[in-house]
Amino acid sequence: MSSPAVDATKVDTGPIPRMLRIREPQRMRNVELGLIAVAFGITTLALVLVQLATMGEVHAGIFALCAIIAALTLLLHVCLRVVAPRADALIVPIAVMLNGLGITEIYRIDLALENVGWDSLAIRQIAWTALALAATVGVILAVRSPRSLQRYTYTAGLFAVILLLLPLLPGLGVEVNGARVWIQLGELTFQPGEIAKIALGVFFAGYLVQHRDSLSMVGTRLWGLRFPRGRDLGPILAVWVLSMLVIIFQRDLGTGLLYFGLFLVMLYVATGRLSWVLMGLGLFVAGALAANQFLTYVRGRFANWLDAFNPSVFNADGGSYQLVQGLFGMGHGGLFGTGLGQGMPYITPVSQSDYIIPSLAEELGLVGLFAILCLIVLLVSRGVRIGFAATDDFSKLLSVGLAFVIAWQCFLVIGGVTRIIPLTGLTTPFLAAGGSSLVANWMIVAILLRLSDAQSRVPRLVVEK
């Protein structure tokens, strides 16, 4: 007698046992809470070491301000317990740890420069962290279903373009260190391009989902690769032109590379076609050669990269002095570092923002720098894992794209300060001083948390006996 047929695709829509429904989310949130406590413990110890090394005593002022950050982080944790209990348990602790290390090193350099007032960069970074955590809670409460963002695909694209144009408006945009990427509202300056990268991620994900078939299945085969038709080249050419315009008019090499790299990776994930990557690399090389030929500041960065120790380059206005000082600082740190508060990272220009990585490497050493890189890699891998586990294409593309934003930005920064690639002017996510980047990256964390919670709630496939 034959056994009954097995339907392996039937969805279990019945009630999940109460023990399974409650214990797993609670366990994840308990793990998250414990790791957050560890992150704050390490940050507190680091601040104590900085004060003992630089002042010989411990002052409670900075810890009172950090207590506000701890309270807001606890609020975020409670919010996740209530509205997103199945969200990834490692993302928030990693972000808190990186953010805390950044505040510690910024505070250490403030003490060395005797900049300890309410307008110091460390106090500002704490204030921006508080605002970023509040924005994270707001995004988690507002975006109940990440897939709903797909309805705003073209709205997000228009919003991103508006944000990119704001710094070019007279009376609103201001130029900082040669780049016109900031807007000023009273005493507050903000970089709208940081928020634009999130809007562009939403736009790219929605657009590629709608046009994936024509971009991946149609074209001419050549040398074993399928190349797209001429009419399908519009999207990559448009983004390439947008990136070049950012480099030309806003004088921001890093942001232009960030946008183009984001689209290229999301295009490859959506289509799986290596030909898009090859064409993108070709456009990148052409753009780099043209920028080096016609844009003075880009040519200067290539000269600093290729011939940093040449005295004429080193002593030139906008030369390689900063790059070389950062390299010497990392060399001074050696394997285990000089110890928090015992190095000289402050002699490198903008050591609290663009050069926060050499500052940390000098005082924490190569071991400490590897630990930071491991945290960044783990954070990115969680984002990619969320994307691969997603059941819809939009969530998959958005998650991978946002994770790539963090990875690509870290590569451009760390590669620049270690002289692997030319300097781009970007800041290291969560670590460097700067409110715009901090708020944007915490918002990315919020979206990743929502995406991870949504994919964990998908009904599981079971076998009916």
C-alpha cells in the first residue's frame, strides 16, 4: 500500500507554539542587551584611561553626558523589544561600540588641544549621537513594513536629487575645505548628501526590481558575456554622469565614487551580469583619467598618493603633509599602540574626522585597528546576510545596498589614509567626528533592523505527513 503524497510546499499558517513564539525573540533581545552593556563598559573604561593618561584624575562630566546616550540606547532597545522583536541582535551593539570608540578618541584629542568647552568636538559628537539615536527610533516606528518603501521609488530619487542640489544654492550652501557639500542653517551645518545616499539606495532598489528583466536577459553575447543593448545603457550612464557632476561642481571625489559604486553593486546583485561590472569599471577609469586631467584638486590628490614623500609635494599647499603624518602616526603605534591618551595623534591635521583611523591606530596599535575592522566587517556581513535571507527582491537589494554603503565608505577612507588609494575626503562611519554621517549611518542601522525583523516573520515551509 503506497504512502500518502507529501506536499513539501505547504505553508504552515497555523498558530506557532507559544514557547517558540516567545522564547526566540526574547533570547535575541537579551543577547542584544548584554552586548550593549559590554560596549558601554568598554567605552567607559576607555574614557577613564584617557583621563588618567592626560589629566592624572577622573572627572565625571563626560560620563554624565554619556549616560544620556546610554538612556537613549536603552530606549532603542525597548522599542525593538516592542515593535521589532525579531530584529538582528548584533547590529546595535556593534554600532554602539564603534560610536563609543569614536567619541573616546575625539575626546582624547580635545584634551590634548585644550578644547574642553561646550563647543568641543567631543560634546558635539555626543549631541549628534543623541540626535542619531532619536532618529533611529523614529525610523523604526515610522517604517513598519520595509517593502512599503518600494512605493516611493521615484519620490526617493527626486528627494535625493534635491538634497544634492541644496549645497549649490546661493545663501544656503557653504564651502568647507574646498568642497561645497554643506548647507548652513543658522549655527548648524549639515551635509545633505549623507541622507541622499539612503534615498538613492531606495530609488536604485525600486528601479532595478522594475527593470531587472530587460537589464539582465536582453543583449548581445560577446566573448562569453552578455552585453546590454544600447537603449539599456541609460541607467548606468545617468548615474555615472551624476557622480561626475558631484565631483566637478561640489568638488567631492568621495561622494561621487560612493554613489557610482552603490549603483554598480546593486545592478550586479539584481542582474548577476559581469558585463555590467566591466562596463562600470571602464566608465570609472575613464572618469578618473578625465578628472585627473582637468580638475586641479583631483590631480593634487593623485600626486599626493603617488609621490607622497617628495619634498615638493610634501611642502606644497594642500600637499601630502597630512597623509605622511598619518602614516608616521600609525607606524609610531606599532603592534599594540602607545596606549589611550599617550600618543600624539593631534599633530595630524583633522585627526578627529578624516584621520580618526590613524589616530586610533596610533594609540590602539595594529591589534586594535584589526579589532575595529573586524567589527566593521561583522556589521557589513549582518547586512548582507539580511539581504540574502529576504524573500522579496526589493528588500534584498536595499539591504545589500545599504550594507555596501558602509563597506565601500570604510574602504575609501581606510584605503586613502593607508595610501592604498588616493584620499577621497569621506569620513569613517560611526567613528569620525561629524553629525551628518553619524545620523545617516544610524538611520541605515534602523532600516537594516526593520528588514531583519520582517524577513524573520515570514511563515516557514513545513512538510505535511
